[in-house]
Amino acid sequence: MWIGGVRVILLDNENRLLMVKQSHKERDVWMVPGGGVEEGETSREAGVREMLEETGLKVKMEKLIWHVEEVSAERGQRFVNFFLAEPEGGTLQLGSDPELGEDCQVLRELRFMSREEINQLEGLYPEYLRDELWQVLEEKAGHDAFKIRK
């Protein structure tokens, strides 16, 4: 069981968010790319690796926008860091999870989605990708060098 995870927020030139659909126990879940932090790896390094594995894209990890912690009896203590990223190369294509066998892959679809498309999704995880993410991005655009593309 992993303790730390990372998720990567990547926007295209039309301010669409890169989303990946995974299938778990006959349930589809849409989320931003990412996964577990491996031993000896930082969250930023894990984000770069996970993006390449899942999407075929090379990215530069930018600002940390969320650090989410969970402590529960069922899952123990865990955290997930959400980072903004900028593309640096590669070709967008649905990847795979190297820890899973060919017949056990969970990745199903990969695409950029508008805020409106995301708001219509069933099975979105985490739910704060519907509104809170966009509020954070707009706030950052007003306070620093990060800009939502017009």
C-alpha cells in the first residue's frame, strides 16, 4: 500500500484539463493523471514519471497547488500532492501501468476536457475538480506568473 501520491494538472492552449479514465471494480473513474510516489522519489519526480507512463507526455512540474492528507482506519495515513505542470515534449497517447499485467490494465481513455465537460462527468475524483480547481487556477492567474490562457 502506498503512502504518498501525486496528481498532475495540465492544461492545453484552450484551458482544457487533461483527464484520464480508469476502470476499477466495474466502475469508471475520471481523474487527472498521477499515481504513487515510489521509494527514493520525490512527489515532483513521481509526477514526471507518472505522466510519461500514463500519457506519453514529458512535463515540467511547476507549482504545488494542493496537499491533501487522509487518516482513516481503513486506509491508514496517506497524502496526495497536486501540481501544475507545463508540457515539454512527447506524444499524447494512452499509456499503461507498469505494475499491472497486460490483462489487468485500468487505464481506459485519455483526453483534454473543458470545465463544462468535467462538470457533466459521473465518477469524477476528486469532486473538487468541478469547481475548486478552477477557482485556484483563476486565483493563481491573478497573483503570479501563471496565466490561464485566453
